[in-house]
Amino acid sequence: MNIETSRPPQRGALGSTRAWIVWGMGALTFTYAFVQRVSPSVMIDQLMADLMVSGAVLGNLTAFYFYAYAGLQVPVGMMLDRFGPRRMIAAALLLAAGGSVIFSQATTVEAAYLGRLLVGIGVAFGYVGSLKLATNWFPPRRFALLSGLTMAFGMLGGILGQSPVAALVEFTSWRQSMLILGIIAAILAVIFWLVVRDNPIREYSASTEPGPSPLKGLGIILSKRQNWLLALTSAAMTAPLLALAGFWGVAWLMQIHDLTRAEASAVSSMMFIGWGFGSPTAGWLSDRFGRPKIIMQCFIGIALVSLSAMLYLPIPTAAILVLLAISGFTLGGMVTGFAMARYSNPVSVTGAAYAFVNMAVTATGALFLPLIGWLLDLSWDGVMHEGVRIYDATGYTLGFSVLPAFLLMGLLATLWIKEDRIDES
């Protein structure tokens, strides 16, 4: 069928059920990515005891996910631009399934490293692929909102990776829990392949013009100072979520605030819940008023204040719960960084642009998880319980202090960000 004469639908006719389903499948893969990202946080004591590792080694083990995820973001973006999300995400999910199985059967740290590395590679396409599908299926005036909604799907994964996975670990074991996550990835890969198409044109023809060459696309992205500033600020707004709610927060709440695993994971999840509401709110405000930079600055400023109060003031657990929710909500404003990347780069390299920002975002996990673990070990006084290291309040304060410092750096970086919005129909 001739594409020109058949007049396929324009990109992302609002209200198109097909467009929402396609984007929703992409967002669902990001939900799964976040489940995998945070699930080790409810297994810390079992992993320490079973694999006989320290806090620094355990942080490094968890960070292997981020090494792969962050390190591959730019190639992922270029592949999505060149080959489309459908085939890349479906194949990657199968790899994540294999990595989950390997991790679940690991008896050595090296095998566990390999499993987490493969999982990180397998889920690396989720968020950027979802944004690419949103770019292909929806008009630009809805992009910031869809970016926020995609992030909300990720936060749903963060919530599912906390209390529900904690309950599963208690009911079975960390090994069986990871095996179940591997099976879920395989099922999701099959459904994604059957349901998703790269763009509306491919509903009519399999022949579409590929994106630019990888090197050319990369050159366009790296040449723009705006992309570097957006990457830095978005990373600063993500580090506290990955470090606290994503990993060390549960152990901190259990050891310092005497909460049970279930209670600690539930309280820690408030950060994900806040992020889940804050991301689409920031996206909607950005689309509504066309001022993503101002919104980003307001959100990061409030996050800096709430996080500092939680770490440095003597406050009760109930107040920590509220401050975690506020911090999560305002840190969710990092999606405005992707919106500004959308407006600052040509459509043909948007996948690479999103991936570049997301590389910096996820690299914070690779950096801060082992860094905090190292700082905790540095202040450790030798106390252990059933093979698990017990850190005191001073150690956690020292370890977590790198987070507000990075947030302040991100806030200062926004002063040089340009707010150039492209109004496209």
C-alpha cells in the first residue's frame, strides 16, 4: 500500500487508543526496570549474610545494575533512533530475564555481579524507549506530561519493588523472588513484541526512513552545552531517590529508627509515591505554562530544604515520612530536564538526547550507592548482628551528606540553562 496515498494518521492524534496502548507498554517496561532497580534494598541483610560481603561490596554489587544501565544509555538512544523501540526493547527484556535467573542462582559475588550486569543491560531501554514512543505517537505539546507519566510508572515499580517484594522475600527467599522477576521479564518481552509498533507509519508500511548515523547523532548531542547542563541537574535531582528510597533508606530506617523491614520499606516507599505524583505534575505545569526551567528551579529548591531537614534535624519518624514524600514529589521535577532536551534537539536525535540525560541520571546510582557504602564502612565501629554490619546515626549522616551537596550543585547549574521551547503542532 502506498504510504502517501493511504494518508496514515499524523503523529499521536490525541485520544488515539492505539497511541496510549503503545506508550503504556513502553512505560510498563520502565515499571519493571524500577522494580529491578530497588528490589535489592529489601534484601540487604540476606545478601550480606548469604554472599558474606561488606556494605561497600554490597553497594558495588547493586551498582553493577547502574554501571550497565548508565554506560549503555547513549548507545541505547542511538539504537532506538536507528532501529526503533520495538525490536530493541523486546530483545533487551529477554536479556533481563536471563540476568535475573543468573543472579537468583549466584553463590559467589562474581556470579551475582554478572547477573546484575545483565539485568542492567536488559532494562536500559525502558525509559528512553518510552520517551521515543511518546515522541513518535504524540504531538510535542504533550511531551512533558508524558515524560512525567512515564516516570510515574517507574515510581510504581519503585513501590512494587519495596513492600510487595519485601513480603515476597519474607514468604520465599531472595533467590526465588529474583527468579520470579526473571519470568515476568520474559512474559513482558513477548507481549511487547506482539503489541507495540515503532510509530503510526508502521501501521501502514514496514518501510520507514532510518534515523541519522550513530556518530552523527552523537556529535549533535555532545556539541550542545545545554545537554550537559540538563544532564547534571537531572542527575542531581535523581541521586537522593536512588540512594535513599532505592537502596540505603530501608537499612537506615531499620537500624536507626527501629522499624521492621515491612515498616521501613513502606516508609521508604513514600519517596516513590511522592515522585510518582510530582513527575506528572511538573510535566503538566511545564506543558501548561511553557516554563520548564522555572519549574525545575522551584522543585529542586524545595527538595534541597526538605532533604536537609530530614538528615540534619532531630525529627520523629512520622516527620521523616512526610519529608520523604515532599522530597520525592519535588525531585520528580527532574522530568523537565527531558522536556527541555526534547525542545533543544532535532527530532531525529531525540532518542540520543534523552539517553544522554538519562545516562547521567542513572550514573548517580553507580556513583552514590558504593560511595555511601564506603563512607558507612569508614565510620563503622565493628558492631555486627547475625553477619550484618550495623552502622550508627553518625555514619549515616556522613554517608548521606553527599546528597544535599549534589542537589545544591544541580540548583546552581540551572542558572546557565536556556529555556528555548519549540512550539510544534
